[in-house]
Amino acid sequence: MTKSAALLSQCVLANQTGDGCAWCGSPLPKRRRTWCSDRCADRFWHNHWWSLARRAAKRRDKYACRRCGHKPPKRTDPQYRKRRKTERLEVNHIEQARGAHRSLSCIHHLVNLETLCVACHKDETAGQRQR
Ligand SMILES: [Zn+2]
Ligand SMILES: [Zn+2]
Ligand SMILES: [Zn+2]
């Protein structure tokens, strides 16, 4: 069993019937073994692989902080380079990732991610430590 197959067997988002596409359950076209389409493969990766999930979360949140609505400076902003350091967006795991950033994991499901500005992320991380 490959790593992703082991993960899929426990993933709440995946198709658990054992038939058809591992993501949506549609019948598999000839020569496809796991996913019915690239779209389903993409959705799997965007919910399980951190660098892709992070990007997907920002897109979903329309590139703004979910708490305060802050938006990072545009590239065309003359202060862009300076402001970017303190005003960039980060993506927070609602349920903590605990070092799983580099592995394929259900902790990166899009529902577990929220886009935050640096300030809100700091508040959030401080809160998590206290808990
Ligand atoms: Zn599918
Ligand atoms: Zn914020
Ligand atoms: Zn999953």
C-alpha cells in the first residue's frame, strides 16, 4: 500500500467504498487506477500536502486575514518590500499540525486552515500555547 493509499483509507473526505475514484467515487476511466480525473487528484493534494493546501487556503479566503480582514500590500505598492515582512499572510492550522508540515496528512484539510495576517497569527499561536 502506498503512503497516500494508507492515508486515503482513513480520510474523511475520500471515497471509502473501495469502488471507483478514490476521491469522488465516480467510475474509473480505463487506465486510471486511483483518480477519475486530474481534478480529483488535485483536490486530494490540495487537502493533504502543506505547500499546496496553504496556497489553496489563501485563495479560498480571497487573500485576506480571516480575523481582521487585513490584505497584504500589492506588488505594485512602492513600499511592498518593506511592508511584506510585517503584512504578509500566513496560514494557521485550527487544529495544530504538530510538526506534520512536511508530511502528507489530513491535518491539512482545507477546513482546518485559516488565512491570518502576521499579527493575528501571533495572537493565535500565543493562545494555543496557553491552552
Ligand atoms: Zn473523481
Ligand atoms: Zn488579522
Ligand atoms: Zn484527508
